[in-house]
Amino acid sequence: MAQKFHVKRNDQVVVIAGSHKGKEGKILEVVATSQRARVEGVAMMKRHMKKSSEHPQGAIVEREGTVHISNLMLKSVFDASKRKKAAPAAA
């Protein structure tokens, strides 16, 4: 049976813990096997692309890494909670 998470694709979320704390974005993908999610603009990493028809010279492409689901909170819940007042001071 598939796992059930508190967030899903296209949800607006805020990162509440870890090195990306305070950042927010839309969930692009949920990786259920590792309990992680790819969030737009968060945990950016560089990928080296081989030469191909799209990249004739090869390229270094920046794309989103994954963040653990437990470090994410729905933006609507975050805005309604006390954390919103505490987050700007911590960031």
C-alpha cells in the first residue's frame, strides 16, 4: 500500500528545519521510497550533463535536490501558526 504524506505535488510549502529553513516553494515531486520531496527553488544543486543533442558542448545545469518530508509544512498551516512570527528572526 502507498504511503500517505501530509503534503503532495503542487502544494505550497515552507521548510521548517535544516539548512534551507525559511525557504518556501511549490512541491514538484514526492519521492515516496526515501520520504523526500523536490521543492521549487530549494536545495539547488549542480548536475554535469554529458554532450548530447540538447547540450552539444555538455553543460552544468542547476536543479532542485530533495528535502525530507518531515522538514516541510504546508504554507497555509505555517501562516496560521506561531512559527510565522519566529521564522524571520531565525532566517
